[in-house]
Amino acid sequence: MVIDLATREGRANLEQLIAGADVLIQNLKPGSMDKLGFALDRLKKDYPALICCSISGYGDDGPYAHRKAYDLLIQAESGLASITGGADGPSRVGLSIVDIATGATAHAAILEALIARSRNGNGADIRISMFDVMADWLSVPLAQCRGRQPAATDGARASVDRTLRRVSLEGRQGHPDFDPERTRMEEAMR
């Protein structure tokens, strides 16, 4: 089905679809739904059980709210490209990981909202920002770089280093680099 939201007929068709829907997912530029007559406040009032999920690049407000966003741009701006690639420089991940991560985040949030609605009858207003999703996913690499610019190979090197350290220091409490607390944490994270 194709609906032209620039036409009155298209907007009427969308209204009919929304009236029978459990979930509305949209990724138009912030404010676009309002301009088309589908402001989330109105939708919540007219369809109180509707779960609305709005996906944007940078959220609904702030200096970047109205900027266009796409996978590669978010990979670069979030810092993901700085921890992938090789010694010659940053590189994009080989698949559209930002789109996948954002979709998975929206999926989980919608499922939670459906469960909540089954208990209380209320819809939900879910806002997902592609940049926020990647910032969340990159919290561990960010903590690991500890204020320095991460090298492009840090991710791979850190994984290899942890494996080698575990193998070489296993059972060697006299080793100068042996840290029993860190070893316990690493064991717990496996």
C-alpha cells in the first residue's frame, strides 16, 4: 500500500489505518507528523491505547533535532567509526549497524509498551534517537578509552589482549600484572 501524505485522501487513509492499529511507527523529521495533522498529542487523545514510536536521528529537541541522519553519519558522529577499521584509519562497520541497533531498541520498547498496555490499557509515546542508541551501545568502549582518543584497532587489540592475559596469567598469582580483582571481574563477564 502506498499513501501520499501530501494529499487529503492520503491523510484520511492514514487516519483509518491508525484507528485500527495497535502501534504506529514513524521516522519522519521531528515536527513533520504535526504538520500533516497527526500530532502525537492529538493521537494520544483520540486513540488512548495507541502505542506511538517516533524514531529520529538526534531526538526531538536540541541543536541537532532537525538534522537529517543516516547510518554512516551516526557511525562517524557517535565514535563507532573510530574503534573500527585498521591502522590506516577509521572505517564504517560492514553493515548498517545503527539502523539495526535502532530497530532492535524500538522493537524492545514497543514490546514493553504492549505488555504494559495489557495491564493498564494505556498506550505509550516512545521516542528513539539513532544517536542515543549508539551512545548507549558505545558506553563500554568509551569507558575503556578513559579520556584518550581510541586507536582504530583498540577494539580488536583489547579483545586479543584480554584473551592473552587470561591465558598467560591464569594461576600465576606471582606475576607482576596479575590483578585478582580484575581477573574475577573478567571471569564474571564471560
